[in-house]
Amino acid sequence: MRVSLVTVVFNCSDYIEGCMRSVISQDYDDIEYIIIDGGSTDGTVPLIQKYRDRIDYFITEKDVGMYDALNKGLAVATGDLVGALNADDLFAANDVVSSVVNCFKQNNCDMVYGNLNFISRANLKKVTRKWKSNSYQFQNIGRGWMPAHPTMYIKRNLIIEEGGYSLNFGSCADYELILRILKRNGSNVVFLDKLMVLMRNGGMSNGSIGKAYKTLINDYRALVYNKIPNPLLVTFLKKLRKLNQFFVN
């Protein structure tokens, strides 16, 4: 079972090497590693070139954002499964991908997701939040639930059938795609109770009041677009759920 893993990057020279090394260190052999660079000018591209022999596809050119770049990666992916690892994030262990593949094989499922820790940008050992997920039930979407996107692996044919990421929902394009897939396909989804990703604080939807406000609006728009009942309440509950991440042991 081939796994296509997509990393999109733009001016991330401080962290991209750590991301790549965590992919290269995986104990699963059949990984198709795809890197889409948005035209970096800070030294990111030379760092990527250091590992060119371990990368199956690499392009550097301007795009219109992270999800446009992810769609470019999906367009060239050939794996049975697809996942994404952000350029400033890391796999939490060397057996993450192999564990995901085993989960797919054992459960004959369409999607697998797991747990994620938020960490300090400067200190990998400093955990600031823990996104501890739970088993999938569709009704929980109406209670503000969603899986952590960086831990998600989906059958490629399913995500291609859905047309990939919409560019109409800003930094919430991943949330909108999740809603679309889960609602329209009735997918067989399995929770893998494993810490899969270390995610540095301060991503696209975090780190400022302005970002938080835009995320709130786009979450609501994604819910309305996918005809989820009570979208205003669900938007509020989705934010409220994040408070628990600061208290998980």
C-alpha cells in the first residue's frame, strides 16, 4: 500500500529540514514524498535540494496559498493513501506511517486519524496543548468535533472524487473538505489512538486575533455550505472544544 505524503512550504528554512528528516526516518518503505514550494526566497529550496534523492516529486513556483499547493500535490500523487505534513511540523515517531497503513489494512477503512501535540516553536519538548481525539461518530460534528487535519490519511480516490481542497474557505479549507467527505460519502472512518504529529504553535489559523476571527467566519461558512444544522452553535462549540486541549494529560 503506497502512501503519498505531501509537504507544502513557503519560506520555512528554520524548520523544513526537521520536517523532511522526520519523513525520511519513517520505518515504512513505500512512501511517495511530494514537496510543493511556493517560490521560497529564504534558503528553503537549497535545504530541500540536500534531500532531493529522497523526494519523489519537487516543484518550486508561485501559488495562491497552502491549499492550492496541496491540490498541486494531490494532482501528482499516485499512492493508495494521501496525507499531509506541514513544513514546520514533525512526525512524533518513526512508526507513524506504518501504523496508519496497518490500521487501514485491519479495518478496510476510508480514513484514519489520530492524536496531535502542539509544541513550542523553539523547543520540541515543550508541549503547550494536546489534541487528543476519540472515535468517529457523525453526530459529533454537530457538537463541534473534527479530527486533526495533520493526522488524517484518506484513500486517494475518495479525495480526488471530492475535487480536493476548495480555495473559498481560507485557512479552514481542511475543515470544509472533512465536512464534505464525511457528510457526502458516509465514509468508514477509524480513530488510531496514537500520537502522530508534533505541530508548532502559530500556524495559519492561530497566533493572532485577526487570524482567529477569519477562522471563525470561515468555519461558519464551511458549515453553511455543507448544510450542517445550527452552524452558529457548531462554530461556537468547535472553539469551546479547544479549551480541553490545554488540560489533557
